[in-house]
Amino acid sequence: MKNSMTAVVLGTALCVSTPLLAVEKVGEAVSMAQIMELLKSQQREINALKKQLAETNKQVVISEQKIEATAETVESVAAASESYEKIAGWADKTHIGGYGELHYNDKNGSDDQVDAHRFVLFIEHEFTDNVRFFSEVELEHSLSGEGKSGEVELEQAYIEWDYAKNHRATFGQFLIPIGLINETHEPDTFYGVERNSVEKNIIPATWWEAGIMLGGEIAPGFSYDLAITSGLETPTSGKDAYLPREGRQKGSKATAEEFAYTGRLKYTAIPGLELAATVMYQEDIAQGMGADDASALLWEAHGVYQTGGFSLRALYAMWDIEGNEAEALGRDEQDGWYIEPSYKFSPKLGFFVRYSEWDNNAGDSVETEIEEWDLGLNFWLVENVVFKADWADQKNGEDSFNLGVGWSF
């Protein structure tokens, strides 16, 4: 009986333990599969992170390259901007201008001509508010060089310095402060195709010298100019002897044995009115080339009055030259004057009449005076472009019919 019970207990124990072992083995298998799956999942995440990191590093490199390129671009733009500012600053302080005129001349006793009389370029630069540079280069008669009728000329090149309020100093080559057209001779500013004969032959315009000049305003409407410059060197023999126009040296290796001294006073206090007087003295107008010293004194006075469309201009100029040679030629005295009324019917159309007398041999007892009547029209296409026509009747000279076009800018 006892043995039977033992057998029953052992059998029951074996039946119970066998399923528990199976359950344990199944649990172990599930846990390993999960672990392997977890490891694989983690590896995939690691691989994804590696790929993302590689992409991030690539983006960082690209960003660094872009930042570097942007920096270079910014530096280039800054440099370009600085250069532009310098160029823009230079351009703001530099001004270019000029003028020119083309003429047709039909003169009795001479061949008819078409002449590109003048082409001028002007450059001004402001170094500071008080220091400026001015210049003019001119080509006359279209062609220059050996055997050609024209020439290239440096008409002006000077520094202007405002050394005090309303006062300035000029250093270099500049126009002599005299007459009406010597300083202002752009073709749209005067009547007639050619410049008037008195200022051309007596003063003589256009006239420039090298030297120093002081100028300014001494009272409201009163201005002055004082200059020490190179002077004329007139021939002392031949048909051009002691003619002021032929003595202009134009700053080209100019003989400077004797300087010239010029003073001018101008009054402009009344609107529309200008009155001025100039005196010049040169100890020897022939620069020592004559038989004796030919001291020369030039006087000039002019007036301009304008009201509405009406304008009146008048001028007188006279040379007094010492020395036996000039006296023997009758050129110790030379003078001339003109009066010119004009009327502007509209901003575009104006009419003028001019009467002139001049004599480069006024010291001679022989009648050598030349009289001239000029009359004509100016038509301004725009303010600075003008068409001109005039007729000139000379006593003891050539009559002429003239056409012209001129401009300034």
C-alpha cells in the first residue's frame, strides 16, 4: 500500500514539473528575440543618426562656405562702395563745359569762307570750398600743325583761392580783366557773328597772361581786380610793329623782361547797370627788342545798361606808347570806341546795331581811322544755342555778310 502511494506522489510530481520547464524555456526564447530586435532597432537608429550627422556636417561645411563667400562679397561691396564714393565725390567736384562756333564769311575782295572758328573745352575742379582749379583748351580753325591755319591753345589754367570772405587770389594763366568780351566771350552771350573790331584790334581780345591776381568786393556793388602778369612783346619792325594784338605771347615761353600791371574797378550796385574802368601799364611793350624803351599805358572804360528787352553797350579803349620808333610809325597812340543798342523781341529773337571807330595809327597825321556799321539778328534755338546773321559796312575796309552758329554748355 505504502509503495503504491509513493508511486502516485512521484508520478504527480513529474506531471507538474514538465510543463513548468517548458514555460521557462518559452520565456527565455521570447526575451532573446526581443533583445535581438531591440539591438537591430538601435543599430538602425545609430545608422540613421550617423547619416543625419553626415548630412548635418555637410550642411555645416556648405554654410561655412556660404558665410565665407558672403563675407568676401560684403568686403568686395564695401570696397566697391568706397571706390564709388570716391568717384562720386570727384564727379561732384569736377565740372566739364565748353563752347564753339562755326562761321560763314562773305567778304568783298576776299574769298568766301566756312570756318570752324573755335572749339573749346573747359574743366573746373573744387579741391575744397575755398580752393578751385579752372582751365580752358581751345582749337582754332579746326586744324593745327605745320602748314595748317589753326592752333591748339591753353587759354586758361589757374588756381583760385578764397583767402578771405569776398576776396580771392588767382595763380596761373588767366584772362586779363578788361573790356566786355575778354572774360565773357561765349557766342550765345553777345551779338554779331565775329567779336567786335574795337576790342579785337585795340585791347586786344582774347588776351590772357600768366601771373598773380587779387580780386573781390570792397563794398556792396563795388569790385576790384589787381594783377601782375607777363606782358606783351610787340614786333618792332614790319607791318605789325607795335600792334598790341601781335604782341600777345599767350604764355608760350613768354619773354618776361618786363611785367604788366593791371587794375580794374567795377560798379554793379544798380540792377541792369554795369560800369567799369581798367588801366594797364607795361614798362616796355617790346620787351627790350626796340631801339628804346617803349613804355605803354592802356586805358579802357565801358558801360552796359539793360532794362526789359532793351540793352545798350558802349566801350572806349586807348593806348599811349612812348618811344621814337612807335612815334615814327604813328602808333604811339591807338584808340577806338563803339556803341551797340539791341532789343530782344522774345527770349529767342534779338536785333542789334553797332557803330565802331578804331585807329591803330592814331598818332599819324594821315587819316587812318576805320569806321564800321554792323547790324544783324540772333536767334536762340535754346538758351545756349544761337544762330546769327549780320552785315558789316566798313569805311576804308571790307564789307561783309556773315552767318554763324554757336553753343556753350
